[in-house]
Amino acid sequence: MPQRGQASVHIADEVAAAGAAGRPVVALETSIVAHGLPRPANLEVGRAMAAAVAEGGAVPALTAVVGGELRVGLDDAALVGLAGEPPAAKAARRDLARLAAEGASGGTTVSGTLSLAAAAGIPVVATGGIGGVHRGAGASFDVSADLETLARTRAVVVCAGAKSILDLPATLEWLESRSVPVLGWRSARWPAFYLADSGLTVPRVDTAARLAALVRTHWALGGGGVVVARPPPVALDQAELAGWTEAAQARADREGIVGAAVTPFVLAEMARLSAGRTVDANRALVLANARLAARLAGELAPALEPPAAGA
């Protein structure tokens, strides 16, 4: 267990070597493995994410807290541990120090992944969907730490938009107010995780080279995070999805589920109500995002300076 006040980020040898050589690296979140998908799909998807990045020509760097160690790059044994029972903690940015001090384990959310990736000099992150402004946030003040961390970190997050259970217009407004560019990959429509079109528009970008040039310019001007939203390859029916979402949220409300537990609870309930269709869609979009992130990392790597956290 790390000594109190002495926690540091452990970077796997392969990841460190790739960074030193200027080779592309993609950081991957592990919240999906720890509590985003049912077992055994969670472990299979974790492995498949890493394989998709590698097939795209980049080095995968799964991030997590393992026995109090902040890790960038996981071996299979660590991944198996995160995927097992009892579930590992949810490791957002605020939780990293506590988990390290306690010698605990946690699967990283987007904010946790961004923090560890920045410490390792990795500017490209792939995930399923980012967190955002929750419905009813005007009363609850429930806004994901993903957004603030995005605004403060020079990194690109490749995702399928924000999760459909969130207040999507408010999420885009929040990102705009913090000067975070939100771009649609070959689409001018903001996706909603399981849906290709939320009804909201974003600027469109069609090539990885153009995207990389935009990112470099944003950072040269002092900007922080950039969101690239790729429509999901397997989109679900909007009416069915709305029904599952409302039913899952209603159950969460009845059972008093609040805070960080809301999203994993609702996603698990939606998987049950849809007979696994949301799980299949989740898997497809995560792997598509990983492949796109590998392409973008390849475009950025030759001319990239290490990103600065808290920029």
C-alpha cells in the first residue's frame, strides 16, 4: 500500500516506452469494466477496447486504481480483478487520492481517466459516453465531474456524446460556457449514446487530419479539453429507449439512489428492461470510439507536446 502522501502514478513499461518514442497512445476508462456493464460482458469489453486501440496502431493504456496504486496501463490480471466481485469503487477525479490512501481499487470514470492520462502525458482518451448535467440539476446541483475536468485538461475525449439519461441541452450549454469545443465525427448531430441524433447540432469534422489540426490550434490558443462525438454504430429505437430510461430513472428515485450511484444503477436497469440490447449497443459504440481515438492519436503523435493538466 502506498504511504500516506506518497502516491504516484505508475505507468506501464509499454506505455512509457511508447510515449518516450513519440508513438500514439490512447487512455481508456475502466468504469465500464467495474460497474458499467453486467458480468461477464464487462471483462470481455475491457479486453476488446484495448485490442481495438492496438489494431488501430496505437498503444492502449487502461487506467485504474489497483490496490491503492494509480495505474496507467493494466495487465490482464488487474483487469480481471476490476471486473470481479465485489464491484470496485467508482474512481472519479476526486476519488483518486482517497482510494490511493486507503489501498483500495477503482474503475476510472472520464474525469479520473483524464487526470491519470494527463499525469502520464497522454492527450487522447476513449470512452463510451461522457457524464454531464443530470435532469433536475437546477435543484440537485448534480453535474458530472467529467465536465469540469474536461474544461481544465488539454485532452481529446472520443465518445458517443453524453449518456441519454442526462439533460443534453444543458450539458452542451455547460461545455460551451467553459469554451470546450464539441465536434461531431462525420455528423452535424450531437449523439445521445444509444441514439445517433439527439436533435441537437454541433460542428462537423470529416477527417482525422482536420480534427488533429483543429485540436492543435485550440491548444495553441490556450484551450483545454475537446470533445469528439461519434454516432453509435448500432442505434436503438428512440421511443423504446425513452421508455426504458424513464422506467429505470423512476425505480432509482423510488429506491433513493443518488449521486455517483445513479448512472450505473440506471444503466443496469436499462440493460434488464431491454433484454441486453443496451449492452450490445454499448459494446459496439465503445469499440468504434476506441478505433477512432487510435486514428486521432496517430495524427497527433508526430507533432505533439505533452499536455498540461489544469490548463
